[in-house]
Amino acid sequence: MKAIFVPTYLNIDLRFELAQVGARFGAYIIDWIIKWLYLVIVSSITNVTFLYGSVLISFFIYMPFIFYSFLFEWLNKGQSVGKSIVKIRVVGADGNYPSVYQCATRWLFLGADMWLIWLFVFIHPAFYFLAIFSPLIGGLLIIFSDKHQRFGDIAANTVVINTKQKEIYIEDTIYAYATKSKGYEPKYPEIMRLSDKEVNQVKFLLERGSETFNPEVVHKLAAHLKNILKIESNDDDHEFLKQLLNDYNYYAINEIR
């Protein structure tokens, strides 16, 4: 399976497996089923369609349908419902979650994959159902491009990767354990030799290695930190790194106090 490697601040490359066409097509179909169910339900309730009724009312009613991909990928860290089900995710070429700009660019360039379909829609809105066949255009780009990118990915500098998610108990910031510090006993005071930037990079690498179920990244990171901090530990690599982050938060919080 094709993969890309993203260099990081700690000189450990993150490996991301690129999503295959089949997975992306499956996510696309699931998302379209959800969008069409929304259309059916809303149309039956409001009796408003694209062909009849107020244009302004129709626009607001169908906004969730129109902006579905953009909103989900932006608010759900690169995953629509379909992508979440088939376990793939949009990420920036640097391995980070996509920004609002990148999500908007991908959404805008959906039209580039669908240019022929839009010609039919321009002739008559009834042809809108043909949009479901647009993967035939985007699919060819994904197959033959070096990083399995369609027009939107190339313009936004994003890729779609496979994820095998597992629960990780690391929150959004390195100070997430502030409320758990009472009674906590740290093990590795050596962690304070790292800067905030370095600790955040450790957190980032641990999250990505766990999220993509890549034990090699986690192992390399643990070995690297044991070497530079001169720590000896028989703990599991994942638990060792979590302990380091917990300890850093404990010491940092108590310094502030």
C-alpha cells in the first residue's frame, strides 16, 4: 500500500498510508446516501424542491446538503460521516488536520472534478442526480496521481490517509491533566529538560502514531526520548510516552502554582 513520509521536529518521520480508491469511493457513496436522505426528508416536510418554490428558501433549506463536505471535514478534523465509517481522513501534507482554508479549497474544487456534470445541471436542474457519477473523474486522478490526489487535494495541499483509530487518552493541549494532578506521582523529572515545543511535538507524534496504528513511530519516539533524556524504562512504549506527558503537565502546573 502506497505511503508518504512526513518529517517532524524530532527527526522522526511519520508514515501515512494513502487511502485507496475503493475506500474513498465507499465513503463518497455513504455521504451521498446521507445527503439524499436529507433531501428526501426535508422536501417531504417543506414541500420545497430545487425546481419549485422560493429560490431563497430553497437555498437555506439545502445549505447542509451543499456544504456537507466542507462543514464535516472542517469541524470533524478531516472526516465526513462516510470517511469516518470507512476509516479514512483528510490531512494536510504536513500531517496536521486540515485548516478551514484547506477544507474550503477541497470543497470548491469538487466542481473541477464535476465540470461535465455541472454543464448538465446548468442546462436543467433535474440533471443534478448525475453528480453521483463524478467519482469517475476524480477516481482517475486518484489512481494516476503520485499521492492519490484529486484536483481539490492538489490545490489544498492535502492527502487522504487510512486510519485505524484506537482510543488515546491525550487531550487537545499538553496541560490537559491539570484537573488530575492531585495525588499524582511523577516518575520522570527528566522530561522538564524538553521545551514546550518539543513536548507538543511528542504529543503530536504519539497521537498520529496511535491514530494510524503505527507502532514503529511510537517505538522510535520512545527510544529517541530515552536516549536524549538518559532514561531507563521497561514500560510499554505507548504507556511510557503517556507517562512522560503526564509528568510534564504535573511539573509545569506545579511550577505555575
